[in-house]
Amino acid sequence: MINCKNCGNKLSVDDKYCSQCGFSIIDEKTEEFKVNSDDLVKTVKKLIHEGNVRRIIIRDEGGKTLLDMPISIGVVGAIIAPWLAALGVIGAIATNCTIIVVRQKTV
């Protein structure tokens, strides 16, 4: 038995998704970047274009999650545009942010 990294629900080894929250149970790694509000949108756009990003989480200086953005393969501009608009608002409110990037591990 393993636990879901997102909600803590007990899972079997064969599960690919959490039955409680829908979180993907695959090998992944996380990275954190500290950026100021001026570089927030530019950094997120760069990360999305890298291709192996599964999820981007934006937190403020106090650790409060401001945005949790799932990224799917083949994301097109029309789908991602609302997220980028939200990032612009976050950049106007928060002075420093932490970007947490969840990537799929490569073999």
C-alpha cells in the first residue's frame, strides 16, 4: 500500500490515479523556483514550453497556494490564455512568488 501524494488516501501499488482526488500516481519530481512578480509570467511560459511539465503551482511568500495549474501534453494558446491572465493578476498582488513545477521523471 502507498499513499496519495496529494490527499494521503491509501492506494494499491497498481493504481494509476487516486480514487479520492484523481491525482496521477506516476513517478514525478518537483522543482521550486523563487521569482519576483515581474518574471512570473515569463518563467511560467518558459516552463510550459519545455514539455515535460505536468503541473505548476504558484505560492506567495507565506506559502499560500495562489494557483494550481495542471498542464497537459499539447496545450494550445487558447486553453492556456486564461491561466496566463490569472498569473498577471497574481503578479500584480504578490511581490515574490514560489513556482513549484511537477515534472514527469524520464527514464
